[in-house]
Amino acid sequence: MSRETKGTLLAFMVLILLGIEPVVIKANPVNPLSFASLSALFASLFLWPVLMARGHAREILEKPEELKKAFLTGLFATAIAYSLFTYGTRLSSAVNSAILTRFEVFYSFLISWLLLRERITGRAVVSALALIVGVFLVVGQGKRPELMKGDFLLLLTPLFWQLGHAVAKRTAYKPLTIATLRNTFGGLILLVPVLLKGFAFTGLALAEGLIIALTQSLWYSAIARINLSKATAILTPAPALTVLLSIAVLRESVTPHHIAGLTLITAGTLLVSREESGVKE
């Protein structure tokens, strides 16, 4: 199996997990900040034994200078982004959460081009335009778009995910080490305000921690093999699974504009997933 094929398959596995995640977050009954912190810390507890068993932990001692990058990944992609994600989902809906955060493709193209010098083709630009139109359909529901507080937070979320991913891609640690440190640092950063505001536990945080651990391990393995922009685009159809679960579990309503927006987003994803990874000449 080629490096490109393996990276693409790993990204598709992440897609499935991301489809499930908004439903778990929306079902959370406690303070979103407390949920976010506990989920990240549970994820790190799942990951540390695996890291130790594989002998990867020693690279932290061998390359201590990389800890700063791991901390920044935890700050951007977990502490900030995950707080926005959980609060945004609470104030909006699981369906909107799943679809609006797919705006991540747009951020990934911009950051990949500016910071990582990855090649962005005309096909990728067309897919990004389809994504933007799809997002407007979801937000506006056929009317002039008016962002509610939750939707605004959800649109900000992927910007910080991508900033964290860009730092992670330049970190000289193995994917599993990055995922472990990201959740450890991110969870501890969030724990400070949680202890000040009030701690609350829910068993759903344990389930979310497992989802995070699996998602991030697979994700960093994927972007180590293929372009960040391509890997991000592959994740875009995840809302389709979220829509089905939201109807079945949360009894949320889905409008024709949700379907139309999701169709455009998915079409753009399928288009860009055929891209070969490369860098700017």
C-alpha cells in the first residue's frame, strides 16, 4: 500500500469518528468547559499507556526543544478550539456543529498555502468555493445569513484546529506523541478555569475521550503522509453521519437547506480527495 493510499484511508477513518462526535457533545448534560477539559484529559490517559508501550515516550526526553510546539498544538487545537466547539454545539445544534466546522477546509487551504508551502490547485479552489456556498446555505436556510452565537463559535473552531495542525506538522515527534501531548497540555490548560468555575463529571466525557484519542492518533498519522489540505477535505462528509445520528438519537430536524449545503460540501470533498500531495515549486 502506497504512502498516499494509506494516508487517505486513515483520513477516512477519522471522518467516521468525527461524524459521531457532535452527537456525543450535544448530549453532554454538564458545563461545556468542564466536559472539554475532562474529555481531553481522558484522551491523554488512554494515549499515555500506548505511548509508553511502544517506546515513543523517550523521544520527548531526546527532543525536549519540541515540547514548545506540542504545547502550542495543545493550546490552539485543544484548549481554544475544543472550548469553542463544545460551547458552540451547546448553543447551536449537532447538525449545524457538524456542517459548519467543515469550513475547516477553507482555513486549511489558506494556512497550508501560506505557512506549509503546500501546492493548492484549481480543483482545490473549486472545492473550497463549493464549501463556502454550502456553509451559507446551512447558516442562512434560504434567507439572509444571520449567525447565532453558537454558529459563530463553530465557524471560529476550525481556524484554531488548523493553526494547531500546522504547528503539529512541523513538530519532530511521532504522531502518537503529538496526540498524547496535545491532549495533556490542552486538558491541563482548561482545568484551571474549570476548577475556578466549578467541576462537573459526566460519563460521556469518558466516551468522548476515547473518540478523541482514536481520532487524533489516526489524524496525525494521516497528515504525516498526505497534504494537510487534502486530509482536511476528506473529513468534510462527516456531517452526513451526524445528520443520521441526530435524527435517530437527538430528534433534531433537518431542512432541505441542510441537505443542499451538505451535498455541495461533499461534492467539493470528493473533488479534492483525488489530489496528489505536493508542495509549491
